[in-house]
Amino acid sequence: MGFGQQTGLHRPTALIGVGLIALATLTWFDARGMTMAANYGVGADAASYFVALVLLVLGAGHLLAAMRPGIEAEEADWGAVAWILLALTGLIGSIWAGLGFILGSTLLFALTARAFGRRALIADLLIGAVLATLIFLLFNKLLRLALPAGPLERLF
């Protein structure tokens, strides 16, 4: 009998929950140490507090899910893992090559959608481009935080 069967606790899910809560705590304390205030708009510390709150909620949700009975491990989908690795490589590669955040995030969105089984590549590229552009503008204009710039970002 395994650990999860004796106590009713699904250990991997609980460990992810604890890790998310630890990351939330680290993010919260890091935000407290930020001394640079925003001249206008929302500062970087507010965004960090928001991220910490989201991580805390996700961690608590994982801990609650870990206590539910009947969680069974599923088979790994290595094809999906390969698509996710390709998506991350596309993001890192486009930023490294100076092609910018928007192109990298567009690739990340479209290839991740493919990993989840969606096969509408053109539509996913368009959706990813719109979302990446909005995120870039949010960070660049509202938060005044610079994201990696490429040819598309220089248009804004």
C-alpha cells in the first residue's frame, strides 16, 4: 500500500501545492523589498503581489485536490510534452535571436494549443499574436516594464 492510499493524500499533488505556496511566499517577500515606485500607473510591486496571490490560490487548490479520494495517475502523453518543449524552445530562441517577446509568445501559445490537441494552427497563431501584443502593451505602457524587444515591438 502506497503513501497516498494509507492517508487519503495524493502526494504528487500535495507536493505541487506546497511548492506553489512556497513560490507565492518568495514572490510576496520579494515584492516587499522593491523600492522603486511607479511614477504613474500600477507599479511592479503590485504586479508581483498579484502573482503571489494567484500562486497562493493555486497552491491551496492543489492541497485541497490532494485530499480528495480517488485520484489516479494518468498515462504520460509524451507527444504533448514534446510540443510544450518545442513551444518553450521557440520562445527562448526568438528572444535570444532578437525577434522579440511578441513573436516568441505567439509561438508559445500556438504550439501549446497544439500540445492540448488543437489543430487550428493559423487561428492559434493569430490568437497568440493578439494576446502577446496586448500583454506587451500592458507591460510596456501601463506597468512601464520593458520586455524583450524585436521588430514588432519597435512599432509601439
